[in-house]
Amino acid sequence: MTTKQMQPLSDYCNYPEPEMKERSLQFYKKMKQRRTVREFSDHPVDKRIIENCLRAAATAPSGANQQPWHFVVVSDGTVKRQIRKAAEEVETKFYSQASTKNWVKDLAHLGTVPNKPFLEKAPFLITIFSQLHGYSLAGEKKKHYYVLESVGIATGMLITGLHHAGLATLTYTPANMRFLNKILKRPSNEKPFMILVVGYPSENTLVPVIEKKGLQDIAEFL
């Protein structure tokens, strides 16, 4: 790589260590407040908030900087209704299969059922696609690297950004999401990764009582 392809790191902020500790603690406390919700208000959300959070997500690192993601933001009621209908058809089949009996049982304490009214009520559905490969300007197939890892990081940053902005989210992944390609007219090289339901929680929203693993259970220092 030649020096013409490089530039000085100009935006890095080196804080004093005490400030770093405080910033990291405050960030943890903020993120600890994040909860997945399934009951949304239909109160409108300013589109510019979504745009800013998507810009933040797009700064995520990716394999060879290929940025193998595409976000389709759905607010149109007719399209949301189509997505709900297709999703509920998939979910009804999923919940009825003997092969998924244990999985459905494990989901029970979270209150998940085949009916998905939030897909219509929430003001925004951010459908996230992973691009299995891309195309060059000449139309030639272009390999993408570490696609799932890259899209996963971008999605995590998007969820964090939305929470930081004051919005609630639901990470929703139907058993088969290929119907999204048809409804949203996305090409075959894109695979649905997740539907991120976004909005304000409804009044008196209830969430399940859960616990997160402690640091000693998820990490070790050698």
C-alpha cells in the first residue's frame, strides 16, 4: 500500500485515564437500560433520527472495507402490512412444527407468539440485508469478506445508536426471511439478516424479568 492511500489519524481523542474510566462506566450504565420491547406506540418518529443512526451504523468496520450491508427503511403502511402477513405465515408454520418444539418452549418466557402486530404499529421497520457478494463498476461479481461479522457489527452499532437517541427496538428474525426480497424488491445477492423494529414503547409496556450474565461469566483476563 502506497502512502497516497493513507492519511493521518486526525479524529482520535485521547482522554485522560480518569475520564476514560468515567466515560466507560457511564456508557455501560446507559446501555444497561436498553430493553427489547414488543409493544410499540404508533407515535411518529422523525426520519432524521433514523438517518443519523444509519450513518453511524455505516461507520462500522467491515472485511476489506467492502461494507456488505443494505438497509431498507419501511414506514409505508401497505408495505408493513405485507411484511406482517408474510411473517405471520412463516411463524405459524414454525410454531406448529414438532422439530422446533424445544425452541418455541425456550421462547415462551419472552412472550413471543406467531402474531406480530408490532410489524404494523411501530413507525419504522429497518430491514437489514447482508450482501453475499457485490459487483464492480464493470458489472463483474466482486467477493465480499466476513459478511456476517461485518453486518453484525453494523447492526449492533445501529441498535446502540437508536437506544442512545431514545428509541426502543426489537430484533426480529423470522425463521425464513426470503419473502423480504420479494416484497422489498431486493436482488438475489442480498440475504435478509434482520428486521429491526423501531419506535417508542407503548404506554405501560411490560418486559420480561431477565438477568444478564456477569463479567465473570462472559470474560477472563490472562
